[in-house]
Amino acid sequence: MPGRILAIALNTFREAIRNRILYLLLVFAVALILCAQAVSLMTVGSEEKIIKDFGLATIDIFGVLTSVLLGIGLVSREIERRTVYVLLAKPIHRAEFVLGKYFGLVLTLLVNTAVMTAWFFGLLVAKGIADAGLAKAIVLLFLQFLLITALAILFSCMSNPIISCILTLALYVIGHLLWSFDLLKARLTSATARAICTVFQAVLPNLSHFDVKGQVVHGLPVSAGDMAFAFGYLALYGTAILLLACAIFQRREMQ
Amino acid sequence: MAVLELDSVSKSYRTHLSLRKYWILRDLSFAVREGEIFGFIGTNGAGKTTTIKLALGLLFPDNGTIRIFGADAARPAARRRVGFLPENPYFYDYLTGYEFLDFHARLHGIPAAGRRRRVTAMLERVGLGNRADRQLRHFSKGMLQRIGLGQALIDEPALVILDEPMSGLDPIGRRDVRDLILDLKARGSTVFFSTHILSDTELLCDRVGMLVKGCLKAVGRVEDLVRGETPFWEVTLRWPSGGPPPCGRVVSRHEDEILVRVESQHDLHRLVSTLNGGGARLLSVTPARQSLEDLLVREVRRADGGEKDADGEEHGGEGHGADEPDGAPTGTAESDTVGERRAADAR
């Protein structure tokens, strides 16, 4: 990674770890993982499943929240606060700035996810129900965070934090419901309408590739092919989103 | 050699719901020479900050070209030897003084081996050696200005661009910035700074450019700009007769001496030629020196008058002049530069 991108990434990471919001989210997440134990006591016969399900869902939700809440302001807040002026007056490419901000948040998410995972596995080991499949699920969740962060930074390059937040969360929800376009296409009679649905399916992020929570909780295996496909999908889709973000930011005027 | 060169640069903007174009800068051309201190003066809203943002690639011109050390200003490589301090600087307030300068040193690609020494030396140079571990959120405005100067100078830039560097500082802070600008020049750097504090400009600058409502009205040495036009003369006379002088206005009277203010050369000659007897004697003639402020005020008023006649376009519906890199005003057919008007007055 070029030195300037690394410098911006490390500074973004430093900003995140000095931000109280991150700790607030992390404390809530850790508390909720511990709550999984209490929730499991209220059910009969499926304590292990509830703990795993609850733990993975907590990591998912808080990881996404961290991606969105920190990601939406990565660029727009810099412009709003005018901190970006002195940076872009340096001999740096605007794309280096965008990528530096992105990788800084990726590093933050890595630490964040690692802390949540450590707590989760601590609980699982204590209960004697640790499972390697869960690790695969968490890796895929992390890949999902990377994609959502790319979307958040894309919107941050062209809009304010509120609109960026709405759009990113909307894409998160849509991204998990893309399968419903298949149901819709089956009911549509117009070829044009079906083609439009296909375009939407291709263009919108399909986050179901990163969601194997149900599988691992029920003890079903996650194949290497599924993992490779998720990595490949992130590499292509994430790169396209980041390139688009860089192109938009390149043309943006710092009023 | 021109360090910073703008050629026919214009910039406009449109409001969100309007198709109407508002001009911020019109046909701006000037050059900053190597090793000089160039003051960019003008009232608030004249377009000084916009010009600086264009030069740094933060904004893009509608037309015209901007070059830094001969390279297109939009290219990051052109800014390799440039240091910049914005007006009312906003920095990452979660960083300490040391971390902040270290971060900017990394952006300049200063290798790790010499970075610590460079950062520590810069903290000392801007007088913040004992604040290295304090977060910027606890800095006063003056300290922020100094740490801002530190990041601008961390890589020993050949061109330093400062946007209103004295704005909001107390007298000590202003003097520190003035000393620093002179020190930069002594070290061989070129300094381009915008300001509306004209006393600083007269003290510091080798040359100034005067921007009024987006149009460049004058470029040149301060002495050249303020010389030439004498708005009035103060004439001290021994005037025993006690009556009124043939022309001019009596400002003060002390025994048989009077101080008369005359506002044209014709009246001055007429007054002096009447001193031919009766004890009347000329004691002194003092031409009033025009200041940059007088010049700026007059240009602003002239532009305001011109704007009323314009067809509703903001900033620069009138003709405007431009100066060549050597600072000699050339203008165009409808040019309105100070240099041209002075030549007309002389004729």
C-alpha cells in the first residue's frame, strides 16, 4: 500500500479508536453476546442453537452499524469540517484519500470484529460448543462489512451523512432480499419487466452470499466454493464501488 | 521565473435551484515570481479564497489555466513543493501536536529516518515544542494557526500559500506571522498570501494584486500602485493678511500661519503664484500619500458603480483588466486597471 494511503488509513483508524461511538457499540455488542446465555435459558432444548444464532446476529448487526455510522461520514464530514482542505492541498491523489479512508475503516472493523468474535468464542468455549463453521460465518460477515463500508463511502463522496445513512441501510436491507426478485419475475408476464428485475439483481449488492448464519447454526457445512465465491464477489463488486467513489470524488469541488 | 501563474482564469457557480450563473472570478491573470512575497488583497467576498482553492486544485476553473512551477495545478505532483495554510484552519482535533505534524510529514513522503527530527524541529520553530503531546482540541486559535503553519512548512516548500494568515490573531500573533513570512523569504521560499489587512501588506509585500468583485484591478509594487495620484496637498503658509486664501480650504490657523488643503495641481499653482508680497510666504507643501486602503476603497466604489450599470450579472459585469507575468498592466480594450487610468490622468 503506498505510503500516503497507509498514512491516511492509520489516521482514520486512530480517529475511530478515539471515537466514543465505537466503544458504545462495542460495549453493547459484548453485552448482547453475553445476554445470549440468558436468552437461551428461556428456551427448552435448543440452548446451543440460540447462543450461536444470537451471537452471530449480534456481530452482524453491530458490524453493519459500525460500517454505516462511521462510513457515511468518512468523506462528507471531512468536507463539512473543512479538514480536507489541507490534505488535498498536499501532493496526494484524491483516490488515495478515498482509499485511505476506506482502509482505515476496514482496519477498525477488523479490530471491532475480532473483539466481538473473541467474546463470542470465549462464551462458546466455556459452554463447550465451539465450532469451526462459526468462524467461516464470521469471516463472511466481515466481508459483508467491507462491502457495506464501500457503499457507505460511495454515498459519503456525493451526499451528506443523513442521506448516505438512509441509502446504505436501504441497500443493506435490499441486498438481503434480492431473492424476492426471483419470486417477482415468476409472477410477471412482461418480458421488459422481467429484464428490469434481472438488471436490478445484477446491479444491486447481493448480500446473501455473505450470510451463512442459518447453515452453520444448524450444523450444515459451508463449502470452500461458497467461500471463494463470496471473496470473488466482494473483490469485483467492492472494487467497482470504490472506483466509482474515487471517480465521483475526483470531480467534486471543495466549496 | 513564475512560480504560480494564472492565465485568463474564470470561475462561476450556480445555486441549487437556479440556472443563473454567478461569476466569482472573471478572466484573472497574474504571476507570482520566484522568491517574492506576493500579497493578494481585496474585500471579503472578492474571490481571494476561491483563487487559492483553484490554485490548489480544490476547485476547478470554468476556463483558463493555472500552473505551479510550470506544471498543471490540478495534478498532485504540482503541489509537491507547496505548503498551504487555510483561513480559520480546521484540523483533526483528536491528534496531538506531534501526531498532527507527523501525519502531514508522512503525506509528504518524508522517510521515517528523518521524520521524528523534522517534526520536533518544526514544533520548536512554530513555538509549540512544549505542546507536542497536547491534543489540538485544547489549542487556542493562535496555537492552531502556528501548528497550521507547521504542517504547511514541514517539507520546506518552495511556495507557501497562506489564506488570511493574520485573521483573528492578536498583535503578538500577527507579528509572529509577519516575522515568519519574512523568514520564509530569507530562506528562499516564495510566499503568496491573501489578506484584507492592508497595513501588513504594505509592510511585507514585494508586490500585491488587488482583487475587486472577482476582477483583478491592479498588480505591482506597493510604491508603484500608491504613487502617481496625489489626492490633495497640504500647504503651510505665512499669511499675515488674515483673509481667506484665493483657493483651497483652511484646515487650521495659528497666529499668522495657516494650513491650507488644495485638491488639484491647478489650485496649488494658483495658490503659490499669489504669494508675491505683503509678507505672505510659502513654508511647506506636503503631497498626501495615497495608501493601499484609499486605492482599494476607490476601486470597490468604482466597481459598485459599474455593477449598477451591468445587466444583472454578479461580480464583473464590467470590463476588467489583467496583468502580464512581469506585473506591467496591459489590459484589454475595455481594460480598467489602475495603471491605465493613471496613464490617462497623466495625459
